[in-house]
Amino acid sequence: MAEKNSAGGESLALAPRVCLTRFDSPLTPAWKTAQIAQLTTTEQVRLARIERPLRREQFIVGHCMLRQVLAAAGQQDAAIEVDAEGRLELSANVPLFASIAHSASAVAVVVAGLPVGVDLESMQPLRDPRAAAAMLGLPAEGAQDAGAVLRAWVAAEARVKAGPEALAQVWRTRWERCQLAVAGAANQPLTRVLDGITGIYNAVELEWEAV
């Protein structure tokens, strides 16, 4: 059974909470306006810098999901800020770290009590798998396997987003037609799929592998 914190939510000490969703674009105007109104000043500044419509929607959905994950963990009063580099900063009565990733209409959010990073990529060929393989330090023949390059890519991206102080452990899995990786988690992530409009969570069993 999951440990409970003083606020009544699930403790973040055991494993990171990963939340996944897909959304329909364009977002409903009323829903979008309501979510933007909840953003802090630094979140709104960051959103204002985003020009592409789909990327703006990914940001809005991701930050809506982050608030819902925090609320589910009993940390609904946590302050969310975005620094000049676009990194999330959470302030709460317990240590909290978060990361958001997106690919087309898919969005992933992870919240944990230790530095953590998440990456999500649609399973489609990379534009230049040879260049990606070289950047990742994979052998030249490895570039022939586009799937392997993509799996290595999401793991590497998750590590970068977790930061140098994070644990080296990376967990990787597939969700629908996406490759998903979480870095910095000692234990296998706990995963839910969220309907961002209704706020309804559904637990989902994914086959995570440690890499």
C-alpha cells in the first residue's frame, strides 16, 4: 500500500508518479482560458514566448496535468515556477521535482521527491538516425536500427532533463505509439493515464525496463 503524507495524498518518496495523456487539438477555448488563468507569472511569461499553436497547447496541457498530479499527491498548494531556461521549480513543504515532455498530441508529466526527468517521443523515424547515433555514442552499425536509436535517444534526453544531481537509473517503456523514459528514479515509476478535461485518472500497467 502506498505511504500517505500529512496532507492525505500519496507520498512521493516511494517512486515517481508518471501521468500520461493525449489531447485533441485545438483545445476547447473555455477550458484553455481556464487553465491559463491558473498559471503563475513565470509560467505565463514562458507561454507568451511560444509561437507555434500546437506547442502552446502542449505547454498548457502539461502544466494542467502537473497541477492535477500534485493535487493527487496532496501537494495542491505547491508553487510552480519556470526559470529563464524553461526548467520547472517547485516549492512545497516537502522536496519536489517535476519534468514534462511532449510529442504531437501526447504529453507526459513526472513528479518525484528527487531530481527526475522524463522524455516522450512518437515512434517514427528520426530525421537523421546516423547523426543521432553518433551523438549518442552508438556504433555506426547501430544507426541501421531506427527503433534502437530512438530508445537510446529518449533515455539520454530523460537523463539530461533530470540533471547532474539525479540518480543514474533510467526506466524505459512504450505507451501507445510512443517511447517513454524516466531518469532519476530508483524504483519503477507508478503510472496513470489522465483525461485532462475531466481530471479522471486511470491506472495503467506498463512494462518498464531498467537501462
